[in-house]
Amino acid sequence: MPKTRAEALSAVLDDLAKVEIGLNDYYDDVEPQSVIDNVLTGKINSLRAFCQLLGWSELVAQLQDMTPLQGNAIESLTMIQNFVIPEVRRQLAATDIEQPQSPTQWFWEFVHPRICALARPRFEAGFFGDAVEASFKEVNDAVKRIVRDTDGRELDGAGLMTTAFSPQNPVIRLSALITETDRNIQQGYMQIMAGSMTGIRNPKAHGNLNPDSSKALHLIALASLLMHKIDERI
């Protein structure tokens, strides 16, 4: 029985590499075809689970698009054996998958403490998408609390941000709003805040999006910036 993550993943790859499907057996009878589809789907899902754990989002998406198999096992197996398996082996050779995929300590010291507390444990456990989603939910909740405590309104998402940071009558003021530069700063951060809710938080919350570790860190850094900007309100 495999003792390490690398051994377990290699066993999954070896198992898939050995699969052979006879054309006549597969296409001549629906019953064996469905059995083969189910067995191969299980093997693909095992590989996809490993790729998801390791943050290999492009491979996750490719494997996810293959299933469920419905009479297309031969086509899918060809793609797996000719492309997916070699690519996973390349990633495996280049990555120490036994160690937590964590940036250096300085990164987390740079990140806003509320974002760090939510994102770091999720990131280090390999749940990169969850780390991003939690970060932007915290940004949303921070703004929501300020608006609710100021005037009692219950808002959410992009609408919350355009109300809270409106250059005309902001609840959260980021500048004195005297000069054109002041108004541009307020307008710009309003758009970034609203865009983050529409383009980052909402797609992750409503879909099975899986950023890899590098993209997740960029998004976490953005959430951190926004939290610091909220703290700097005047």
C-alpha cells in the first residue's frame, strides 16, 4: 500500500496507463460499455481528486470535462494516456507534493491579519479556492458591518460596494473628496471593490472554481489590499 502522497498518485497513474479497451467489446454491447464507463470514471475521479488537492487547476478542469463518461471512454482514455498522464508525471517530478504548498513566512506577515487568519489554514491544506472565497467574503462582511452600523441598511456584494464607496455620498470615505485626485481614488476603489465581488467572490461561491496556488496568492493579496484600504478610511 502506498505510504506517501507521491507513491499513491504514481499508483493511480500506473493504473490508468495500463487500461486497455477493446473496440469490439466496447461498441458491440451497451452493457459492457456502461461497465467500462463506470470503472474508468472512477479512475479519472481519483486522479482529479489528487490534482485538485495539489492545486493543478487546469488538469482538474480537463478531467472534470471528461466525466461522466457516456460512450466516449476510448476517446477520453486516449487523451488521458497521451497528454494528462505525461503532464501529471512532469508536475510530480517538479514538485515536492509531500510538503504543504505554502509561500514563505514573509508573505503571510504582509497579508492583513483578518485575511491571513481565514486564508492561510485553507491554503496550506491545499484548498486554494476556499482560501480565496473566504478572503473576499471577509472583505464583503467588513464593509457590510460598517454600512449596517452607520445607517442600518442591509446590502451585499457589488451593490454594497457601490453604495459604500460612492464618490457622491460615501459611507466609507477613502479621501477628503476635495480635489479631482481625491474623487478619482474614491471612484477607483469603488470599482475595484465592486468588481472583486462580481468577478472573484461570486463565481467562486456559485461554481466549482479551482485556482492554482500561484493565482490564489495573487487573489489573496488583492483581498488583503482591500482590507487595508478599509482600515485606512477617514
